[in-house]
Amino acid sequence: MTRRNIPAPKGETPSADQASGVSGEQLSFLPPPPFCPFWPSKNTLADRALGMFMNGDMLDHPDFENRTQSWRLGAVVFTLRTLGWPIETIEIPSPTEQSPDRVIALYHLPGKYTAQALAMNGRAANAG
């Protein structure tokens, strides 16, 4: 368990994590599951998004909508994760006057998984 001083904002009651000094990470003594994703069906939004992620693109909803004419990036990311793709989310503060606590999601696939997937796909193509 990692302990560090996490101060609460001035005038606010600290959260349980802040009070105990524990970060939000959980240690595991089990190895991570093997990377063995399923490929999405061809010519679907999931297939198009995966291609963008494998090209190293980081996507947010407006970018995805501009490129695909679909505003369903969250659903597509959910589908890819269900298929075993470890799409990561970076939360970016994006306050507006109407929503000062607004946060937007930026999604990406870490490069190490792209390399592994390409190697696996090459083996599958050579086996057939």
C-alpha cells in the first residue's frame, strides 16, 4: 500500500483516501491476464477506432465525431475493452461557465499493445 500525504482542498473535509494517506492503487500479487484480444468485426465503428488507436491516435469525442460522423466513442471504447483491448482513459479538466467541474475523456491504446497485436496478427496470417 502506498502512503503519501494527500491534502484536502482548503475548507473541505478530506476523503477517506486523503485521511489515510493511501493512493487509489490496489496492489496485486497475481500476474496480469495475458494480452489476447479479439478483433472487432470489419468495417464497424470499433474496427475504425481500433485502427486509429493502433496508429497511435489519442481520441476524444469531438475528434471521433469529426472523423466518423458518430458521437458514440464511449460505446465503441466499451466494446473494444469487452473484446480485450486495454484502451486507457486520461481525464482532462475542461471547465465551462455552466459546468466548472467538467472533465472530458481522452482515450488511447498504449504502444506496447499495438506491437503485440501486430505480432499476433502476423502469426495468425502466417498460420493460415
